[in-house]
Amino acid sequence: MTIRLLSLALDDLDAGRRFYERQQAGLGDYFLDSLYSDIESLLLYAGVHAKVLGCYRALSRRFPYAIYYRLEGEEIQVWRVLDCRQRPSTTRRQLRSD
């Protein structure tokens, strides 16, 4: 299996990094390291997570973020990496806009 991060997911990760970097210097890099570790764990655990609006949803271990992904053959496509603290209607809209 391989992992492919789609452009929307990369944009989400960059926005999260910028947010946490504004909170404290170096925290943005820690955020990215943590989320990339969570994404890499999909190589072992892809497909075991609950499905939400057509995507599997894996929760980050250290930050309040959810990783939304789909399985396409031998590829794990990471569609979005969204903050769980936002309104559920915003999350639904973001997942439907793909």
C-alpha cells in the first residue's frame, strides 16, 4: 500500500501548522510531525476506522484533528485533515466539496 496526500489535505496541514506556530514557536513543526506520524500509521490500520460521509476517519493522537481518507485499490488517499473543534456543519461542507 502507498499513501497519497491530496492537495486539500496538504493545505489543511499547512493551515494547522501556521495556527499552532502562532501559539508557540516550534509547536507548528511538532504538529506536522505528529500528524504525519498519524498518517503513516494508516499503512497498518487503513480501513478499520469508522466511515463518515463516504470517508474513513482516523483521529490524531495528540491534536484535535481528524484524518479523512479513502481506499482506492492499493492506495490510501488522504482527502482532508480537519480540526475537530469546528462546527460539524463546516466539516460536512468541507467533505462534500471534494
